[in-house]
Amino acid sequence: METYIWTGKTRDGKKQKGELTANSKDDVISTLRKQNIMVTSVASRAKKLSINLSLGSGVTDKDIVVFTRQFATMIDAGLPLIQCLDILAKQTENKRFASAINDIRQNVESGSTYADALKKHPRIFNDLYANMVAAGELGGILDTILNRLSKYIEKSMKLKRQVRAALVYPSTIVAVAIVVIVVLLVWVIPIFAKMFMDFGGVLPLPTRIVIGASNFMEHNIIYIVGAAGALVFGLHRYYKTQNGRKTIDRLVLILPIFGMLMRKIAVAKFTRTLGTLISSGVPILDGLDIVAKTSGNKIVEEALYETKRSISEGKTLAEPLEQTKVFPPMVVQMIAVGETTGALDAMLSKIADFYDEEVDSTVGSLTALLEPMLMIFLGVVIGAIVIAMYLPIFKLAGSIG
């Protein structure tokens, strides 16, 4: 979207001018016509160059939760929609978010629905958010929908924290281990090697192996770092391709330890999102489309699209889900019971609660398991290097004795 500077005249001939954010000049003209303004000129205002060090929209989940919960409270208290947006824009500390809220308010003032105004900011408000708001506006229960949204986002934030807890700790330990080993091989071992050369004689085999690794690392460190960077870059580029993403996402789901965790996370996210959408009045086919787009895993996404196609042909939800082999049998059976009893949204919420607890338990077990394993690995590797370096000293001490 761009900011346009416009000038025009009202019906009584008064000149007016201002700025409006829109997708195109035609949108500006259309919006102003609804306000009974005849546009005489529209020009794009060149945006000032700014340095942005943050990625994405610059709006956090916490910002959206606070905004949604406060908005729901104001709507429930009977405040007009535009006034709510104006108040929230003024009190929001995040300048980017405040700018987006002001733009949404302008669009609503121009005749757009609140949901349509949200859809113009997809990097902040995703399809799930916009479609639930649309259902709330249509059913006259916007405050209820906003409260559900805030609870959903809070639970999604908790799930993200659990995933980070599972990945950050082992990654940190491995990174520290690599740094320590590199420092030993590049800076510490060469000092010992020079000292041993001055002594003369044949060094023990473990010592020769460590010194050889040190020499290789010392003379090829630039190439090793370059190769590692090229590998990471290549994997990143490969993941951007259709086949690459499918291959890596499939591998993630079948990994011995993390695969089980990622599958549970996928189930929790799927059931929580679909249950929230259905309970808010979003049709199941639209809900499956939204869930597939926000799944974060290509294998799960394709399974949900296949499920959507089967449902459009007249099948139930449980049957095609079972055929995908992505979701556990217990989940499929519980969904089948929910469809039979007419309480699918409640059943999906129960499954999501169960798998949230499962994820929490698995993360705790994983951390407890990995901590001693990584410590043992780090101790064995560094200990082996240290012992290899002291073997010649022990040998020399024995000769002197």
C-alpha cells in the first residue's frame, strides 16, 4: 500500500486536500467519491528512506493480543468501532502498529467492513484473524470473537515458547561445544605441538591424530567456514523450492526424537485453529483452507488440502484425515465422535488441550534427556583432546623416572 496526496472539491465547491493510504489511485478516487468529494488530482507521496533492522511486520503476537483484548472490552462496553480504533491507535506504543490501526480506521470510515480493512494488512492480521472477524461482524458477536481470538493467540504463543525451549537449549550447547573445540584446535594445540617438536621423539598415536586435525583446521579454517556457510545457504535455497520443502518437512516429522514432538505440535495447532474457526461460525471448507495455509509444514498442508477436497465431495472430516496417515488414530477417532455428536468444535478444543499438555511434557522430557547426553558428548570430546595432549608429557615423565 502507498500513501497518496489528493486534492478535490466538495459538492458546494469548497477545495479540500489530504493524504490517504490505499492500494492504487483508483482506490483513492473510489474512497473519496463515497465521501462526496470530486477528486482533481492524486499523486503518490515518496516515502522517506528509513533503516529497518527488524524482520517481518515489526508487530509481535503480544501487541496483537493486547490490541484484541482491549478492542473486545471497548466493543462490549458499547463504544463505536471507529472510536475504538482511534483510541487504540493513540495508546499503542509500537509506531508501526499504530500506523496500521490508523489506516484500518480510515478504511472503515470510508465504508469498508472491519474485516476487509484488516485484510489489507496481511503481515499483521492473517487469514485466520480476518475471517473470524468477518464471521463475528456477520453474526453480531464481534466482542465474543475477539475474546476467542485473544485466547487463541495466547495459546499459540505458549506453543511457540515450548518449541523454542525444545530447540534453543540443545542448539546452544552444541554451538558452545563447536566453539570450544575450534579454539582448542586452532590456538591451543599448536602451542603444545611446537613444544613436542622441540622435545623430539615419536609422539603417541592419539597425539598425532589431534595435532593433524589441528594443522588441518589451522590451515583451512577459511575454507571450512566458507563451506559451512555455503551448506547453510544451499539448504535455505533448497527449502524455498517445492520439492525441497516437502523433503525437509517430511524428514522433520520422521526424526527419532524431534519428529514425535513436531507431529504433536502440528496436531495441537491444527485442532486448536480449526476448532476456533468452526466455533466462530467459519464454514469448515474455509476453515481447512486457512488451517492449511498456517500449518507451517508442507506435508500437513497437503494432507489438509486433500481432506478439504474429499469433504467437498461429500465425505466426513475423519475419513480423509485417516487416509493421510499424518494424524494419529486417536485424533481421527475423537474427530469422528465429534462429528457424530454434532460437537466437533468442542471435541477439537479438547484434543488441542490434550496435545498442548503432551507438547509440554515432551519438551520437559526432551530437555531432561538431552542435557546429560550433550554434557557427556562435550566431556568426552574435550577430555579426549586434553588427554591426547598430555600423553607425551606422561611419557616424558616416565622416561625421566
